[in-house]
Amino acid sequence: MDNKMGARAKRCMMTGYVRNATGIWRLWDMESKRIIECSDVKFDEDSMAYSEDSTCNEGDPLGLNE
């Protein structure tokens, strides 16, 4: 992570866009299990937020089944 955003950055999954707004994304925060809205987003298109071999609650991409 870069020096500017590294301390505040979170890994999230994009769920969509905020209606009637430009440049604001809806993101699923897997750690706090809630939707957040943010305009300062850096996408890593080479990786996926969820894969079959991840540690995310045995196949639940949103981490809801506990």
C-alpha cells in the first residue's frame, strides 16, 4: 500500500454505484459486515475479493453466515 492511504485503506468488494451521484461507489466492508459509500477508491482489477480458496466463511462471499 502507498504511504498516503496505507494506514486507512480497507479491502472491500464493490457492490454498485450510489444512485444520482457521480464517482461514488457502494462497497461491502467484509471486516465490519456493512455497506459503505466512498469516492476515494482504488480498484485492483487483477485480484478478486472472493475466491473458492479464500478464508471467507466457507463459500460465503459476503461473510454473512457465521
